[in-house]
Amino acid sequence: MTADVKSIIRRARLPEDEVPLCLRADLVKQYEQVEAELAKLHAGANSLAGPGERAAELEETLAGLREQMAGSTLRMRLRALPSHRFQALVDEHPSRVVDENVDRRDRVFGFNVDTFFPALIAACTVDPVLDAEDWESLLGDDGKLTDGQVGRLADKAWKLNKKDINVPF
């Protein structure tokens, strides 16, 4: 029995997941517009004629945009931290206190949300390997990620670390 336990522990892996981020928001917007135009075309087409040549053009445009977007997509692989490392990270980002009052956002989580989540994202990201300059380009004052993209990364990192793992049997 002891050998089985040791074997199970040796094979243990922390949960991981991937977050794809297209860094070309202009292409995403263009894709959404073409997709909406195609949907309108399909919705308005009568059953005999069909959407026709224009639909084929739009499908071709979507295929080209998908290819461009794929070439501009950063796939971030995140892995949960060991429990003690997660707690150490929390401890490194204490809640902000102003005039003896804890910042209302920090009060909910128990840490400085403005500094903790970027640090959590960086600590959990295992692929690609990014240096300080890359992180500054993504998350810094002139960062290339939208608030929504940062939110997706933060949400994924949080869930990897805090969500219980259910055994499916």
C-alpha cells in the first residue's frame, strides 16, 4: 500500500489550462463585423436562391481573418501554484489601508487586487516563458492587453488555484 501512495504522489500534477489571447483587436473587430454581415445574409436569404456569391466572398474573408488572427494569438498556459507559494504571494500583496479603512475592493479578497492579480498571472504562466520586458509590454502602463483579456487570465489563474478538483467517479 505504501508503494502505491508514493507512486500516486510522484505522478501528481497541478491543474493547468490555456488562455488564447488575440493581440490584434482590430482583426477581431473586423471578423465580428464580417460574421454579422454573413449572418444577416443567411437570415434574409430565401430558401430557393440561398445567400449566393456574396456569402462565399464573406466566408473567404473570414477564413483569411482567422488565419491572420491565429498568427497574432498568444496562447498562455497557466498552472496552479503549490499551496504554500500561493499563500506567500497573497502575503506579498497586503490590502491597502487609507485612514484606517481597508480599500473596498481589497476587503473582498484580503489582498491588494491591483498588484496581486498581475503577480498571480505571471507566477502561474508556464508557457510561453516571458521576461520582465514582455510582462511590462502586456500588463504595464502602456500594456497591449485589454482589461477583459487581463480579467480572463486573472480569472483562470484564480480558478486553477482556488477551485476544488472533483473526481468524476
